[in-house]
Amino acid sequence: MSYEFEERDLAHICNVLNHLEHPAANLRTCETGAVIDLRWWRARIQAVLAMPLLPAHLERQARDLLTRLDRLPD
């Protein structure tokens, strides 16, 4: 079974989190009125974690991303 889509999805979510974790990016996001719903990103990660026979490296990456999401202010 190929997990190429899941790998790309987690990489995309990682890039989004890199942006959200940067204080200047958060300020710009708030100033433009854009709304980031962290629940949506969390659901995408949990969908990856629900995949059968998910390789261990993808599971670790997904769990690390969930931890990073938990640190962001709502």
C-alpha cells in the first residue's frame, strides 16, 4: 500500500504550522481577518492516523504535528 498522499499531506500541514508558529505570520493573518480553524488541521492529521497499517515514521510525524497544533493559541 502506498502512503504517498499521506506523506504529502503531512508535509503540507507541517508547512502550514511553520507559518502559523511564526509570530509575524500570526499577526498578518489576524490583520487580514483570515480565520484558521485548527480543528480542521487536527482532523486531517487524525484521518492520516486512522489509516490501516500506517508506517511508524508517518505515525510519529502525525503525532508530532498534533503536539505542535496543541501548542498554538486558538
